[in-house]
Amino acid sequence: MKSIFATTALFVTLLSNQQIFAQGKRVPASLGRKEYIEVEKGVKLHVTDIGEGKPIVLIHGWPLSDAMYEYQYQYLAQKGFRVIGITLRGFGQSDRPYGRYDFDVFSDDIKVILEKLKIQDATLGGFSMGGAVVTHYVTKYNSAHVSKLALFAAAAPSWIKRDGFPYGLTKEEADGVINATLTGRQDLIAGFGAGFPAKEGNISQHVEKWLENINLQAWPYAVTQSITALRDLDLRDELEKIDIPVVIFQGTQDKLIEYALAEQLYKGIKNSYIVKFENSGHALFVEEAEKFNRELEKFALK
């Protein structure tokens, strides 16, 4: 009996050692890329990081997440770029700590991630509110880690009308959006999604639902705080600080960000040009995805 127990124990030990040896020889599949990066103690942001080569960093709009760039990631990676999508705190799969959700915080978080990933000479792109985020980032940090800026239907230089700036929403209209985040967020997002394309049918109902689901993932507190910060943000005097090449993508039929904002960005940024998306509304990244990807690739290669 003792012999049987001894033989069994020896067999189990040998099998265990073989498994440990096999696991030790396994080649990691992740290539060292992290899906979550800590930007301050206890706060991690979700990051999509694929491809090899010259970096393109993408910032989402409100209240989306980095998932919105699904049809950009693989295209650009296949074209020889490293593509990095950052989800801002409070949105998507990123952490949602109580605290500030403004453009200084968003810019600080981006800088930490670019430093940790050792990114240099990136093309930095931002959509809608994300366009205001990246504009603020390059002016606050003097284009650190960035050599080019791409603005996609950007809510900049000001989302609302101001003295000497008769473009965008009125303050009362913006306040109405803010109030709706507190009283009927789901209805607001549904209506917001319906207003994304230039016309009904430009994107399928499935794509519209996909975008709506991404929007609903955002933390309600962050949704309210960030859109309030956007209302209060005025970047007009900051535009002259931008000294890197800038491309401005704008749908000519955009119902959410009027074309005049793109023209004001063009006038205020000396080394910039506009790419018109004649068949797009606000959802130019899916309405004319092929053109969007091709033009972004061309800009990043310049």
C-alpha cells in the first residue's frame, strides 16, 4: 500500500513539474501592451493600443469612448501605424472617480499616458468634445509628444456663442443639454444619436444602436460635469499658440457642430487646412469611414 502511495505521489510531482516547465516556456501573447494605464493613484484609463510604427493617438467625443474608433483601428494598423485610443476618465471602461472632469484634468491624463507609453511625434486626433480636449492639450503642454493635430467635427474653439463669436449654441441651449443630462439622460442620448448622421439611412440602425450603447456606458456624473466644462471653455485666444500642422475634418451637413466652427479653427490656426465631408453629418467617422481613414493616413504621413 505504501508503495502505491509513493508511486502516485511521484507521478503527481513529475506531472506538476512538467506543467510548470511548460508554462515557463510559454511566449507571452500580449506583446507587452496594457489595456489599462494608471494616470494617478487609484485611477486607470482604458486604452486600445494596436499596430506598429508611427503613432496616431485618438480621443473620443461626448459621451462616447475609445470604442467609437472601431473602423479606424485596424485600417490604420494595417497601414503601418501604431494606433492608440484613450478613453477619458468617467467614460467607457475607464475608472470613474469622484472629482473634477474638466479639460485640464483630461489633458493631464493624456500627458501621463503618452509619457508612460514613451510616445513621440504622434498625430493626435480628437472628435467633437475630444477635439476641444486635444486642442487644449497641445496649447497647455506646447504639443508635448505630438507633432500633428487632427480635429474631427471639433466642438472648438467655443461650443457656445460669445461676445464677438456668433457661432455654436446659445448658452441657454447648452444649459438645456446640461439639464437634460440630469433629468432625461437616456432620452437625450437617443435623440443625440438620431442627430448624428446627415440624413436617415446614412448609418444603419445597428450602427446607431452601437453608438447609443457606447454613450450609455458613460458615468452620468462625468457626462454632466464634462459638458458643463465644455460650455465654459473658450479656446479662441489659444489657437495662435498652435505651431504644428493641423487638419480639420468637418461634415458639411453636421447638425450638432455647425460648419462655421471649422472655419473659425482654420482662421485661427496658421498651419491648418479643412477636409470637407460633403455626405456626412456629425458621424463622419462612420458615414464616410473610407475617406476619413484615407485622409487621416495621408495627413499622418506628411
